[in-house]
Amino acid sequence: MHQQLSYHYPSYKKFFCDIDGKAALAFWEKYPAPHQALTVGVDELADYLREASHNTCSTRKAEEILELVKQDGETKRNFQEYRNFLTVNMVKDMRRSRELIKQIEEQLRQVLAQTDYKLESMDGISTVTAAELIAEIGDIRRFSNADKLARFAGIAPVRFSSGGKGKDQASGQGNRVLNAIFHNLAVQQIQVAKGRNKTQRNPLFYEFYQRKLAEGKTKKQALICIMRRLVNIIYSMMKNKTEYRAASPLTELKAG
């Protein structure tokens, strides 16, 4: 899709924040080539984009797009109609894929409801992530405590000793799929929104992460500490079938 758009619309990345958003897909489908977009006026394009985006696109957006198209100049090529055909069908394929994903997620939600786990109550855990966690962990009762789950996920540090001195290092063993899930979840917990507000997604985890950095840990080590805290939380939620409850930094997130 990117390749085709780069041929037709050299400035396409400036058109929309997401090239596969609703408004963007509607635009590429109706105007796969620039000369088609230039046949309509600003008002007509604005009305079309507003309908496709549920009124999130403005007249200014239509003006910006048409101006960028003009600045790009002539991009029409030989066999343009076949290039347009490819673009339009790519859009249709993307829409079909999204619809299929929705159907799959609905099936997953029905299966998850039968487990009575409430993992999705934690910010950052989607239906898919919850399903992945349950699939990789299996029966939570086979782990007598969170430490054993951490070792299973390859998150618990391994002690290396030499010459009377010891050093903790991250384990390269364990379930690497589960390890990756916890890693991605940890990254989400310390995210900070862009812009002026700099809103923290999870202030408790963010504060915990910053504290670990202040203690001299590297970013990688501090992130592993987050992962280890998440293991405790996920273990408790699954074992007791409870929803996520944010705890104070002095209790649940104190240890590291």
C-alpha cells in the first residue's frame, strides 16, 4: 500500500495521521490517483471526508490535501488504471481483514468470559493480550506462587558467581512468548502521552520505573523490575479471579 501511494501521492504521509484510518481508506478508495482528486472541489471533498470520518475531518483538511496534490505535480503513469485497481483492492482487503479481526476478537471475548478472568480490567491488556496470557500461562494452579510463574516466563534473575562475587543477570530461558507479552505490557505501563500534558498512562508504574533508574539501574533492568511486578499482579488476578486494583507505591510496588 505504501509503495503504491508513494507512486501516486508523493506527499501522502502528510494527508492523514494514519494512512489506514477510516477517512484515509475512504479517500484512497475513491481517489486512487491524484488527477481524480483534482476533479472535485474543496467543499465536495470536505463533505465526503466528514461523512467517512464521522465529522472529524474539516474543510481545512480537504484544502490541505488538494494543495499537497497540486504541489506534487503530475504523477500519472502508464497503465494508471491498473495501478488504481491495485490500490482500490488493497483498501478492500484491509477492510475485510479488519472485519475478520473483529469477528475473531468477539469469539475470543466469549471464550474469555467462560474463564471468569478479568485481565482486561487492567489498562493495556486488550482482548487479544488477555487471550495470549491465558494461553501461555495455562492453568494458574500449576504455579504455587508468583515466583514460579516469573521463572516460567524467564523474568526471574539468575545468580552468577565467580571468585566469591555474585551478580544477578536476566534469564535467557523460560517461555519467550510469555516473556515478550510481559515486556510489551511493561512498556505500555510506563508510557507518557505526547504533547503538553505529558499524561502518564500508569503513574504508579511510571514512578516505580523512575525510582529504579534513580537507584542506578539501567533502563533495561528497570523495565525488568516492571515486568516482575506485573507477574505478581497477573498471578493474583488469575488465581483469585479479581479485577485490577491500583495499589500505592508503598505496598504493591514497593519491592524490586
